[in-house]
Amino acid sequence: MEGAVLHGIRPILYTDRLEESVQFYRDVLGFELNEYNADWGWASLGCGMVEIMLSRPVGNKPFDGSMFTGSLYITCEAVEVIWMELKDQLEVVYSLEEFPWGMREFAVYDLNGYVIQFGEMVN
């Protein structure tokens, strides 16, 4: 990949609950809806420098719910403010904690079962 330049990553999360997922990311997490196409079964949302796309499953492979084996790790500022806003609204994976690698973070599930982590560097 010598000479190639990568500009970012925008995950596409599959869901069979597209409209509800758009509302979740917009109303609960504060993302803005950038684009929505019902015919394609696709949406793009953003918040600050973070962009996420949502899509109905494509192709003829069976969809059995969220299949992502990792998590979405969102770096942020004021992680405690975000924690206080979300901790009672969402299912918590782990509570706000400071880790030896210099991050203060927590993790929650979105309505599809995807894990979202929010982390802030500790000075």
C-alpha cells in the first residue's frame, strides 16, 4: 500500500430496524442525519468527526442480528458528561472506569446489540 493515503473509516452497521436505528443514533446519541434513502435501505449519520452508516442487510445471506465481533470505539472529550447522560438509558457493558493505558472509558449497547465504547485520554 505504499503511496496510498487512507482518509478515515465509516462503519456500515446492518440492521433490520433501520428507522428505529436512525432515531436511536439521532435522538439518544445526538448524531445528525446526513442522508437517508428508504429505497436503498441505507442511512448516514454523523456527530463531530464520527460517521456511521446504517443499512438493511444486503445480498441473500441470512441476517440473524448484529454480527460485528468487535466494538465501535469513539474517542471524545467530557466522557463523564456522556456517561451521566447514557448510563440510565442504555444497557451498560461496563461502567465508567480509568484504565492503566491512559484512557477513561465506558461501553454500552445500541438497540441492535452493537457495542459502543466512549473513551477520553487521561492527563
